[in-house]
Amino acid sequence: MLAVVPPPVTVRVPSKVNLHLDVGDVREDGYHELTTVFQALSLTDEVTVAVADEPGVEVHGEGATNVPANAKNLAWRAIDELARHVGRDPVKANIRVIIRKGIPVSGGMAGGSADAAAALVALSALWRLELGRDDLATIAGAIGSDVPFVLHGGTALGTGRGERLVPVLSRHTFHWVLAFDRRGLSTPRVFTELDRLRAEGDPPRVGAVEPVLEALASGEPRQLALLLGNDLQAAAVSLRPGLRRTLRAGVDAGALAGTVSGSGPTCAFLCEDADAALRVAAELSGAGVCRTVRVAHGPVPGARVIGGDDAP
Ligand code: ATP
């Protein structure tokens, strides 16, 4: 009897920007206690999971040469984790993962986490697993701190390592310009640099999170712009001093405000509306302060199957 091979499943998954990132004390497990507000952005990766002749991973697109195409890839780790959860072997099942990257690698926008979240949704659709979003979120949290958020999407308040999420009311579509740097920054290195800066002095700390939640509920970009804040920014700028110039150039180009996204080095600029974002992007491209400029909007949904019979 011929085995029926299921058709490939493709999932689109957002990146994230942190509108507010409060880094607290180091915990016993070595992680810092975080309070953060995430927003999912329309800058996306696409991940296809298929049954193929050869199992494995392939990576194409933005920064692909800096991404491992082997078992270290976060998308493969997610495949492995989910397969173990249901007692199957992804190699024996000839699972192949094809990643098309739009999210910068080591850019502070959760690119690897996004691929992991997408792989979970795609494999679960390919194998028609009857898992709820909560089951997937639990597996996602075991893979990495940002994986549950990109699975979920929208706007959310994250606590713990960032993996405990509460959805946040956000009435408005916000328009962003993203400036990619020439090279990435390692997230652990940026946290270590923050610890060093704090041991030596008193780098700036973000204020309370409540006003950020109020600004999101009001939908006023000007109000939100005044409140963007990231405790990791000082550390990212200390490791990559050129970011100061990028942040200034975005505001000079007409953005309401700029912030380093997560651990950086991508800088995210909040703009008044879609037209303003296009103008800021054009001017920033000409300023020669970064490698690539993109426009994006948020909030957008989390990892979702696109096309085919499984589309929502
Ligand atoms: P975060 O914002 O969650 O701190 P990041 O966006 O700064 O993360 P990633 O792009 O997730 O960083 O990559 C971090 C590291 O993970 C890099 O060294 C990269 O080689 C590795 N990596 C493993 N799998 C992937 C993947 N699928 N996509 C991107 N990077 C991956």
C-alpha cells in the first residue's frame, strides 16, 4: 500500500519590537527578571515544513549565511521538541524545514524564536496534531523566552523571562521604520554588558509600565513615542557606539522617537502614520548610518498557516 504524503505547510511569523523593556535582577537560574511590552511587527519570516527525500534544514534570505542549517537551528529544535512530545522521530519521518528569512539575524527582533514558533505551528498542522494553542505555548516556552510571544502575536505584557504573557489592548496600527545594522549583536553579550555598566555606575532605567499600557489603549502614537524605553539600550550602545548616530538620524528624519529593539542592534523608529514612515525610511536610507531600512506596522497576528487547505 502507498503511504499518503501530506502536502507541505507554510507558516508566516512576525518579528517583535519591545516598546518597554525593564531588566530586573539576575535570578538564580542566571536569567534576568523582565517586564516587557512586546508588539508583533509585519516584518516576517516564512517557514515551510514538508515530508521530503532528505530530512534537515535549509535557510534562505536575509542573513541566511549566519544561521545554522543543522540541528542547532531553533526551528529544528522546535521540531525535535514537538516530535518528542508526541513520541515521533522527525528524521525517520523525513521532515524538512525550509526557512525564508526577512527578520535580521541577531538583530534583537526574535528572528530565531520566530522560526521556532512557526515550525511548531507548521509541524502540528502537517501531522494534524490535536494540540491547543496552550499546549504549543508550553512547548514554545521550553525552547526560548521570546517563542511564546511570536506564537501569540499582537501586543502583550511579558514577565518572568518574557515568556509569561498577558494580552494588551492596543487600538491603533502603529507605523515603524527599522534600521538594520551591518552586523548582529549577541543577546547574552548585551546582558553581560548591562551587568557590567550597572556594577560600575547607574545606567538609565525605564519608568513604570502602566503609562505605556495607557498609551497603547489610547492609540496615540505621539503619547506612546514619549514612553518608549529599553534598559538594554545603554549596553547595546556601549558595545556598538555607532547606534547613537543611527538613533539621532531617525529622529532627525522625522520619526516621533527611536529605540534599540530588544538587545539590538536594530533600531526601531515610531512614526506618526504610514506616509510619515515612508518619508523617514527614504531619508534614513540616504543617511548612510545603517545597512538596510524597512517599514513595518504592528500589531499583527502571531504564527499562522498561509495558503493551502489549512489556512484559517
Ligand atoms: P532575540 O531578539 O530573541 O534576542 P535575536 O533576534 O537578536 O534574538 P536571532 O536572530 O534569534 O537573534 O539569532 C540569535 C542566534 O541564534 C544567532 O547566533 C543565530 O545563528 C542562531 N539561530 C539559530 N536558529 C536560527 C534561526 N532559525 N534564525 C536565526 N538565527 C538562528
